[in-house]
Amino acid sequence: MQRFSLTNKTFTIGINQYPPFIRIDVDGSTILGGFEIKILYLLRDYFNFSTKFINTHDNYGKLLTNGTWTGMFGNLTTNQMDLSISGAVISDDRIRNNISFLHPHWQEQYTFATLPPRMVRSHNIDIFLRPFEMNVWLALFIMLILLNLINIFVSLYFRKNNIQQIKQDHHHKHHLPWSFSIRLLLNQSYHWSYWNRMAISMKFILITWSFAILILNQHYVSFLFAFISLSPTIPAIDSIEKLEKECLKKNVEIFADSGSFMSSALKRTKDPIMKNIHRCLTAISNERGIIPPQMLYDDYTSNYNELNQQKQEHQKVMKRRSKKRWKQYVYINSKSRLTYALLILGPGSIYIPALNDDFRTTLLLTHVAIPTSPSFRPYRHSFER
């Protein structure tokens, strides 16, 4: 069978930085590698056609209300490009609106990465406050105020109705509810000499307080010793449900590439969990970086997007951030791209729960293919054989 030859044909190829599918150097003029570009080179060598590359600079394009596309997909639909090497995902929205694809060559799992679960220094001054949340401390403070008020009322009552008894018992002032509650809270010994003469309501208050203090003391001491002996960590976000929970608490900031498939998919979803995640989403331009610099650095410049600088500066910032608490950041993208970023930045740079093949972290399962223009249709059958 004679080979189909395209010797005199030149195809215009749109390229977009999306490792590991395609890698482009910093100035955007040289293709460094990627397995999608290898597929293109195999086809070029086999069919003997020429190529002309156009860098779309992370502009995949958006669907306008009139049904036309901007950016890379707009160039494809208007035949300004023949193919695109960009790790493009097949979606119903794209197919329904005049975007054609070759056969899928990759199944992709869209997931997320976070900064590593961070250590909390056990020798901080706030170690004595950590065993309880703020609402517990607030409730305890209110209870002490209430007991102090009860203490005042009891003192006034005895002075008015039984002043002779108070004179006879010079220790009486040490046995009022306020002193009793404080001494019990601090695990100090106490002696109650007039328990039998106390009102039932007061006995009920003090018994209830005693049980509450017993539980609080045990909880506080256990957690305090645990904090001292083991350096605690803020728990990892290792499921979509945990991501949603942290999002609702406003404990995380979520990034996704502007104009990407994932940004539009989260915007259109009807899943309530995904909707909540989308509310925390910040669309960013990330043309050169593997991981958004907003996620890695407190202060960043465009120079940080270079791979070598990104790796070195990231290690410096991580050392600085490990000494204090900082906000957690999340980046949503394909598992392939996140895994590649981990290889470039080094172990411990980011945390990818999906590496454990846990589908609780899978936002979407998709197929990756090469998009084509309408003018490329006569060649599709030969390319897909």
C-alpha cells in the first residue's frame, strides 16, 4: 500500500505551554519537548509535511454568545491554524461549537495540589491556648464571670442575713463559689465546711461545674502533653469533601488557569460540592509557570516563572514559611501536569493526594486529543489510521 505523502504541504501548528504535553522555553521561541510534540514529529516524519508554529501564549480562547471562539480555538475554527499542540481536553461544549479532534491519545485525571501539610511549632507562646478552640475559651470566660457574679450575690446575702455566722467562721470567705471554682479549675485542694447548709441550687451549680472542670482538665492536659511531645501538623486536604469544607471556612485560596477547561467546567457544573469549590476559585494567568507563583511565594515577579529560579526561590520561601502559620493554597489542574511540577520543584515542594490513586480527589476524568481546523478534515482519516 502506497504511503500518503504531504511533501509540499505546510501545516500551521498552534502551541501552548502545557507540560508534560508540550514544553516551551522562557522566551517562547523554542520547543523543548513533551509527548504530544513527539506525536506530531512522528506524524511529520511519516507523512513528510512541513510545520509552522504559532505560540498562543496560554490563550485557549472563550466561547462568545454568538457561537464563535476567541484565542487558539478561534484560530482553529477560522482555519488560521491547522492543529494545536496544547494538551487540549475533549468536551461537549467544544464539540458542539465546531471544534474537531483527532482520536484521543491520553486519559487525564483532573485533581488538585496543595502546599505540604505544614508544621506548627510546639514552642510558640500560644501553646497553652491550642488545646481549646476560641469558642471554648469564650464559654469558660463567661462562666467564670457568672460564677463571680454568683459569688457577689452570695456574699451580699450572708452579710445581710447571717453576718454573725461569717464572723465566727473566718475561713468562710475562702469557700464561696468563686474561690471554689478557681481552685477546682487549677486542680488545687479545697475544704468545704458548710456543704450541708448550702442551698440545693448552689449545690447543683457546683456539682455541674465540677464535672465540667474534670472533663476540661483531662482534655486540656492530654492535648497539651501531645503538643509538647509531638510537633503537630495542620491536616492535609486529601479529598474533595475536605477541600469544600476548607473552602467554606475560607481557609484556602484555590487557583485555576484562566480560560482553561477546568475553569469553565466548574463554572457550569450542577454538583453542589463543585459549586462551592468554584466560589473560592481565582482564575490566573500562568503561561510560564508550572505551579502558580501566587501559590509558592509571598512576593513574586515574572522572573520567578523560569524553572531554575522557581525551584531555588521556592526552597527559600518554604524555609521562611515553615516558621509561621500561613494560608493554604490549592492549584487545580491535570494530574500529569501536577506530577511533572513535583518532579521539577523537588520532593516536598507540593502535596498531590492523587498520587495515591485515590479517586476521592478526582474532580473530572477527561480525554486529551489534538484539536483540528475544518480545513484539516481531508487529512484526518490518514492521521488516525
